[in-house]
Amino acid sequence: MKFNLAKQVSLALVTLGFATSSIAADISHSLRNNTEFNSAPENYFEIGLAAIAGKGSSFTRDDEDFSDFEVLVNGSYNWRGFFIDLYGESHTPLVFGYNAYDSKNWSFDVVLIPTGNGMGEELDDRFIGINERHVSVMLGGRATGYFAGNTLQLSMQHDITGNSSGTSASVLVGRNWQYRNWNFHGMLGLNYNDEKLVDYYLGVSEEEAARTDFTAFTGKSVLGFTAEAGVTYPINEDWVFRATTRYGSAIDNDSDSPLFLTDRDNAMSVSTSISYVF
């Protein structure tokens, strides 16, 4: 789990898709580790150090550039179909789930995902007078298929907390290539967040505008595109090196929220990490 970095990256990508990175998490792990589809789930835990730099929107920075060093924690625990995934390199790194169906080429999971970091005056003094935005807990399903070396994942979730009552959906395809001990991977995705979800986090009501310096704003639904490419190299049995570049862009976006200090319709980052695997 990335701490300050999670805040920076998630704010940079908030208009591009709340759920895509979390959905990508288990695909990214399997591609990085060259895991065969339908293989037994892997229980593991690792901790490391990551460095990241990039450009993106932010609620707290008046510069679109960012860089940071962070502690990185990844892990997974599986028991009789139930699983917990902790993947620090994603926007929403914690996923609870149950594998309800498995076949030769398809599997289906029921997932519970906390998403959206929440927002209030503790984040920045600019938000004094703004109603606090709370974390949404998304319940839904994801179907994962494997075809000729490609991995396809379809997902949809709905907020069950009633905070936003919003819905998100995504389509993701990924593939990996092995060259000696270097494992390369690439992923492309589309993600959709409906108007309720976007407006809850980015909108400014008339009442909030009346007691702050923000102008009133109604968030609209967002369709976004994401891309990721990376390489993984096992230094030895215990240490793993990773490098990743990510890009996200809003295809259909009317999100010029006044809450942003720096507003872009795309975000990009480059990161490297070294982790110890237990």
C-alpha cells in the first residue's frame, strides 16, 4: 500500500477512473509473474521501496509535476475461494473477493473494493466548508478470460455505502512476454464512472459554493482510457525489481472541477521499485 503516493496518484487519476487500477491489480500481478491461467492462487507477501515521477491533476499541488519515494506493500491470501488482495501499485490497493466460477478459459469473482480516498478539510485548508467526501465501498463482479496468451477482464461495481450510489465499469486486456529472466507486460483498458460517482467526489453544490470560494459545479459521467507497460526482473529468490510506466486520458470528460488546483485531462507516471518477497 502506498501512502502519500496513493494520494498523489489517485488524485491525478480521479477524473480518469476510480476503479480501473484496482481491477488491473490481479492481472498485473499474474502478468508480471508469468502465472498460468487457472493456476492455483498464490499466497504471498512483499515489502519494498518505490520511486515515482509524473504529471497529473491534483487537489493540493499547484504544479502538475510530482515525484516521491514510498514504502510499497503487496500481498495476497486465498482460502477456499475467498481472497484478499493487497496491491500497492494500484489506485485502490485493497480488494476482498470470492471466486464463484472457474473453467478452462474463464473465471468469475464477486469483489468488494473500497475506492476513492475521501476528501475534507484535513486534506487541505481550501476545503473548509466543503462537505466531506467519504470512501465508497463498491460491490460487484469481474469476469476474467484467457485467449491465445491474452488476458481479458470485464468488471462492474456499485457503491453500497450510499455515499455516492454510483457505478463504475471497466474492460482491460493484457499480455506478457518473457525474455530470459526479464518479464515484460502491457495492458490497455477502458473505464467508465457514472455521473453520481463523479459528482460525489468532484461536484460543488450551490450550498457549498455559498460558504466557500468555489463555484458551483455538477460532475458528469467520465469515460477514460488507460495504458500500462512494465518489466519485472527477479534479482534472486527474495528480491524483485520492477519498472512501470502508466498513462490515463479522459475520452469523454466534462470534469473541470473547481476543486482541482491543477487540472489536466490526462495523467502519466514512471515508477521503479525493489521489493523483498517473503
